Amino acid sequence: MPSSRRAIFMSSSDANHEDAPDLESAADGGNAVAARPPPSPRPAARVRVLLPLSLTIAAGLAVVLPATLPAPVRIALFAVLLAIILWSTTSLDVAYVGLGAALLLLLTGVSPQERLFDSLASDVIWLMIGAFILGGAVEQSGLAMRLAQRVVERARTVRGVFWCLTAVLIPSSLFVPSVSGRAVIAIPIFRSISSITADPHITRALALLFPAVILVSTIGSLVGAGSHLVANQLLSQVTGRRLSFGEWVLYGMPFGVVASGAACAVILALFLDGERRGRCIRVPRRPRGSLSRSERITLAVGATMVVLWLSERWHGYESATVTLAGALALTAPGSALRWKEGVKAVDWNLLLFVAAALVLGGALIDTGASGWLFQALLRNSGIESARGHLFFVMAVGVMSLTSHLYLTSHVARTVALGPVLLQLAADRDLDPAAVIFIGTVGIDYCLTFPVSSKALLMFQGLDGETFRPADLLLLSAVMLPIHLASIAVFYFTYWRWMGLAP
């Protein structure tokens, strides 16, 4: 591992070990060593401690100074700000930080103690559990690899391979409820194709294509990311309405298709010349054979789940109930997965993080802290004097699209922006479902820095040729304005035609 990367991932115990005095030198000249002043802490170590500490003190002062704020509002604001600071400036696990901030709200009485336990028992958690089990079955059965192979082997040129891969990655959000999970499935496909091309330029473009399409197509499914479920829960808490799985697909999948197509076209144009784009490539055809038993079961159960998700309004069973039934079918004796394998496929850390995020977001809404934040935003940004739906759509788009620059977690961005966006909708008499959905579209965009998404980190960290941070900055510089323009176009055309926006 290069020394620079080793320094990034070095633990505090390693750092302390390196700063310790040399034992052999001490034995040879104890007096000389004793007289030597102790080494001062490294600047990086000081920054890791002083930055979150100073920001926490500043956050405490910020919520104490306004004299008109009630105590519950102050505590709720401080708990959320503290969580955001620790999420952004430390290496502490996001779930650990979230649970700690939620516990602060419970101990101070700002949120009832039952709020955390109710969030763990909510349909959001059960929906995620079942979706993770489905994703585990899709991965372990080999169904995803088989589908990708059959599609990609039809391509004749490098351009054709890129478009075929884009077509395969877009619907993966329906079956695999984790961005990093989709990246894990995609890595073997990437390695296989890059070994065939043996061209570093094509490999670099492929390394950008996979995570970019995975991220921008996430909006196509309610279970595509935990942040979607948190946003939907906040919408339900404020308005009593939530978007069904079918509605989310109806509104989000077309946008995901357009955004993914734009990402593919931009990557082809920026990182490959005409000769490479048109170069002939032949992916070896593997013996297809018939589907294995686990593949057939996974395909049948997964397809049934998607159909039932999309037809919720007709049969009346909620998405969480359908997902749980599908998970039990996939882990039944003799089915696609053993029960223990299905349980291992669940990202329990993410579930705890989502539960804590629901508590934090609910506290902002219940105490009125989100309203105070919104009014402060209006006063200091000049939005208050502006009129017109176009301006507000663009403002929401800019806020959400740039949120990944200072918060690396999808769910954390939803917790920070969701209540404010809902307050914006109420204050401006806008459709809250439309506003929170637009915000979620922007929150899913995180293509500027590798640390903005696990999928980007996973592909950048692969052995051999991959993309550089400068490549990602170039891609984002082109894609971000395209994404913003697409949001505005969809709001005033397709989403209005489908009834999402008034």
C-alpha cells in the first residue's frame, strides 16, 4: 500500500507507536534520551481533534445565542449539528454517531424514549431487511452476472459495451437496495471487460461509468437507497402522505434513465477518442446452460415482489409486507438462500443508522427547529424576496446537488435537508411530495469526490488502472449542470404530467 494511503487509514494506536521514543537508543544513552524534549503531536493529529472540537463549540454557541429559541429547539439543533460535525470531520462510524445524537435527544426529553424503538420497528426497517435479503440472493445465485454477460456479449464496439452496461445497471436499483451492494456486484463485470480491452484509457472510462450510473440511477427505486426511505418517512410524518413503491418508480425511473444516459455519453466524450469509441471488441461467449435452481427461484420471487410493489394500490399489501414475504420465500428450506446467509446479507449497521436518522429528523420537525432553520435560510440567502416556481426548483436543486460536498452520507444529507425542504414547501404553498422528491434526486448525486460515495471509493481503490480524483472532478463539472437542468425540465414537464408537481 502506498505510504500516502497508509497514512490515511493509520489508526491512532499506530500513530502513537510511531511517536514513541526508540527503545534501543534509550538503552545506549538513557541520559541523552531523557533530556530530549518529548515529540510534539503531529499537525494532522491536532487537526483531527481540534477541528471537530472547535466546530462543536461553535455549534453550541450558535444555538445558545438566539434568545427567542425554546430549550427543546436548541437541543434538537445542537444534536443534529453535532451529528453532522462528527459525520463530516471524524472517522467515527455514522451509526455510532447517529445513535449517540439520538440518545442525547432521549435523555434530555426532547424526543420520547419510544421514538427510537418505534423507528427500529417501523416498516422502513422491515422493508430494508427484506430488500437486502433479495439483493443477497441476486448476488449469490449468480443471476446478476448471468444477465450482465448476456447483455454485454451482444455489443460489437466499445461504445456498444458502455451502453449495454448502462442498460444493465439502471434496473439494478429495483433488486439491490444498497449503492455499495450494486458496486460489489459490478466489480467482477468491470474486471472481466477491462481485462479483455487491455487499454488503460478504456479501463479508466469503465471505472468511472460503473459508479456514476449506479449513483445517478439510484432515484429509480424507493429501495435504491436508505435515504429514500428516510425522506418518505419524513414526508409521511409531516403530511400523512407517502409515495408508494410504484409512484416512486413512475417518477424516478425515467429520470434515472435520462441521467444514466447522460453520464454514459459524457464519459464516452470526455475520456475516449473516436478511435477507441468505435474500436471493435468481442466479449467471449460463455456456455449459457440452463438457469440453476437458485437462479430460477430468485428470478421468480424477485419478479413477483416487483409486480406486487408496483400494484400496491390494487391488492392493499404494503411494500414492507410484500418484501418480508419475499425474504421468507427466498430463505425457505431448499430455496435460494439459507436463513443465516440471508441474515448476513443485511447491512445491520445501515439499519441502525436509518433508525437514528429518523429520530433526528423527527426531532427537527416536532420541535419546530426546521422552521427556524428555514427562516434563517430565507433571511440570509435572499430567497425570501424571490418569486416564481422556477427559482425555487433551481434553489432546491442547487442545495441538494451540492450537499455531498460537505456531507458524505446519503442519509445524513436527508436528515439535514429533508425537514428544511418540507418547511419550504409549506411556506411557499408547494407540493411537499414534489419538493422532497426533487431534494432526494439531488441528494443522490455525489460525483465530485471519491469520498462522497462508497461506490466511488470501491472502484478507485481497485488494483491496476482506475480513475483519478481529477477525472471525477472533470466529470462532475459537466454532469452537475446537466443534472440541474434535467431536474428543472422534469419538474415542468414529466413530473407535472404524472401529477407529482402542481
